[in-house]
Amino acid sequence: MSEKIAVLGAGSWGSILANLLVENGNDVRLWSYNAQQVEELNSKHTNEKYLPNFTYSDKLVAYSDLKEALIGAETVLFVVPTQAVRSVAKPVNEAIEELGLKPYLIHGSKGIEENTYLRLSEVLAEEIPESNRKAISVISGPSHAEEVAKKDITLITAASEDLEAAQHTQQLFMNDYFRVYTNDDVIGVEIGAALKNIIALGAGALNGLGYGDNAKAALMTRGLAEISRLGTSFGANPFTFIGLSGVGDIIVTATSTNSRNWRAGNELGKGVPLDTVVNQMGMVIEGLTTVKAAYELAKQRHVEMPITEAIYQVLYENKAVKEAIRNLMQREGRSENND
């Protein structure tokens, strides 16, 4: 199976997925708004800011012109930061309409749009009408770009309301180190993908404070319960949250220094101010905006999410991390199955 694929977004995840798709025999065009990054990728086959010491396939071609990158595309993969999805989707729609294309759309971003609180498949559906595209799929699961670059064994989920589209995505990405399962629960996969970044922030903060494995396991387990409660309130399948895009993604994101959300939380736990953490990171920390969206959605839908609320208070109401932990631990006793 070989296709012309446009990959939009040349960060660590977008660029390594583009490289994987090239290795799988596809004609891939990687787009970035950064002309210097495009020049580096094309001349040196490197992307040092995002994946140091990795050499990309010389068959991977990068573009700074969006329309040029889209020429002939049968599939368009969005891997831009969450808050940029809509602003990129608008000119994509204009370009594919002008070019007479009707591609499959896939996104690999993990977050919820600010203010609207829409999932990213909903954002894409708003900006690119059905007349200009085939079905929308989402890929998610426990997957650090750094480890995919090393061809470490990786399993993810491809979710779509259209089974044929999910299977199409599965076939594009599958190889001997990258395995893809299909799922029809787009809501559950997207919510799990977004909200696990909140738990990763919390896990990093616990580490920065010196807490051990007991505390981290407790956070991940109870955090998963919160994610599942919110997701099922939207109609998600509860079993999705014990799968790759739920517990799998929480484990990999909340336990690894490869996770920028974990690293950000770790610095916050050590007492580093939020502004300093953001400036030093130099890359998007999706959990910082996702926690706002999750907090507001929980209030709107009357879903109890005490861990999410505590992290929101630390980030946006200047509550001390230790005080937030103490308040969580001193909550009234509950039954595990009803909390």
C-alpha cells in the first residue's frame, strides 16, 4: 500500500511519523511553517530541536508552502499543536478545494481546543466539510517519538466512526515495530489522549516533591477514574479507557522523562514558577491548556474530578502543590467503586 501523504507539523511526533510513513513505502510531504526547519530537514535530514542525533530518510521532503505540500495528497495527517489545528485546517480546506482533492484526514494531536472545548476531530469537521474530505480518523496511544525513532516496539489505536477509514489508517502505519489497532470510539480515544497530559503534570510534580511509586500509582489510577467519568458523560465507551489510548497512554506519559508534561510538572514540584517552566521548555506543553478545558467541562457536566481541580488550582489559582495534595488526601472517605 503506497500513497501520497501530506504530514502537517514537523515537531518530534509529526516528523517521526512522516519518517515512518516514508519507510513504509509512501510518498510523504512534511510541512512546517518554519523555513529554517524545512531547510535543515531537506539539506541535513535532521531536526535537532525536536529529535537530536536522529537522521531522517533522504526520501522525506519538507515544504514551507502548505499548498505545495498538499498537491496530490490522498491522506492529510495533522500533527500540529492543539491550539493551531483550526488555524491550519482553514487554509488546508481552501487548498484541497482548489486542488480538487478529497483526502482522508487523520490527526495525531492530543488536546482540547480552548474556549470551544471541542475535540480535534470536531474542529476538523467544522473547518473541512464532508464535500472536501473522506472520513476523519485519530491516532493515539503510548508512543514517545524518541522511542519510535529507535524502532522500539510501539502499539497505538486508530479510531474513526468509519471502520474503513480506521482500517485505512491502520494499514498506512503498520510495520514490524509499529502496531495499530482499530477502534470506533473517537470520543473516548480523544478524551483519553487529551486528559492524560493532566495526569502527567501531576505525576511530574509528585516526583519533583520527592514522592515515591505509591503516590504515583495512586495518582495514575484515580486520574484514570476521572478521565473515564468525564469521557463516559459524553458517551464514550468505558472500556476505551483501559486500552492503549487510556491507561496505556497514562503509563507512558506519567512515568517518563521523554514527556514534556511530566518534565513541566517535575519542575513545578521543585518550586520553579510556571512562567519559567514554559519559557525553558521551548515546546508546547499541552496539559497546561487541557487542564483548563477539563476543569470547565467537569463543572458544566457535574462530573467530580478532584485531581484535575487540584492541578487547575496549582496552575491558575496559585495554590501550593503541597496544600493541594493535603486537601486531596483529607477528602471524606468514599467507596472506590462509587468515587
